[in-house]
Amino acid sequence: MGDVQTLNEVNRPAGGVTLDSILEGIGAVPTAVVQHALFRGDLSDLRAGSVARWIAALDQVHPHGVQIYSIAYPVAEAGIEPATAGDAHEVVEEVSATLPHLAHISGAQS
């Protein structure tokens, strides 16, 4: 979640929790590994620009690694579906091309 709109729609953070505070916390951990579950549907983290904003957030916090995969189980929210293996592969490729310095990038196969 690299933007406030997606964070608020998907995670519905408690009052006082902001994207900036989350990014600051991740950035404070030098060995942090960011995990990201991709999904499609009425609400999606694959919307136009969402992936680019997420990659920009990764660049800001400099994680040790990134793990990218699709949701594996049904979610409570109606209209949400797993992303495809192709979606995950595309995001892994985009992260690798944009942030080649990351120590570890992986994408789960489905």
C-alpha cells in the first residue's frame, strides 16, 4: 500500500495510524522484509498507479527484501479475488527493474 487511499480502503487503520508513520517504522528496521499480498476485484492493489506508488514507498524505506504473492484464502470483503500468478510476476519484475539493490525479492507461484 503505497498511497493513503489504498491504505484506508484496505487496512482501515486505527485513528492516528498514518502511512507516514508506518513507513517511518519500517524504515527504522534495517533488516525489514516487506510482504505484500496482491488482490483484484472491486477493491484492488493493482489499480493504475497503485504499484508505482507502492514501489516509491519501498524506495523510501529501503527494506532488506520484498515478498510478493497473491491472497490465498477468501476474504470477508465481497468482490475481492486473488491476483493471478502473472500479476505477481509482473509486480516482481517491476520491483526488480526499479529497485535492483534490494537484497531479496520473491514472488510466490500459484
